[in-house]
Amino acid sequence: MALKRLIDKREGELVLLDVRDANELEVCKLSDVLHIPLAQLESRIDELDRDKDHYVVCYAGARAERAASTLIAAGFRNAQVLKGGMKRWVRDVEPTMPIY
């Protein structure tokens, strides 16, 4: 998975942005994530650096897609989505991680 390689190498200025609700992060999360729930993203968007690469994470991908669209519309140069979300991450990369 491309994101796993990026995390392992820490290439570039990668921001892992998790847009799930706080209770979801209590069950499982990637290390070094920045947590901004999707419902708060527009009001907190200035906390993010528009020049950094953002990888957006949610449970299955739908909220991350909405968040990435919000970032791109706000002038962020690179916003990508963890395809399949944490659900796919656990299945394909880290099967011992708990999931809900």
C-alpha cells in the first residue's frame, strides 16, 4: 500500500489527517495522525499547512473523500485519500489492529 511506504520512509512533508469522530480513534488509529473531525474541518482549516501533502483517513473512505474535496477547494496543493479507509488498512496492512 502506497501510504504504508510513505509512512515508513517519511518522505516529504506528509500530514496524516484523520477526520473520524473521537470515539472511533479510541478503537484504532494510525500513529502520528492529526485529528480534525469532518464536521469541524471547515472551521479549523487554517490549522493546516496548504503547502504540505495531506493524506486523509476515515473508516471506509467516504468522509475522507469529502474532506479531501474541501481541502482542494480551499487551495491545498495535495490532498489524497486512504482508499478503503481504516477498514482496508486493517485488512491489508495491519491485521492485528482492532477495528469496529
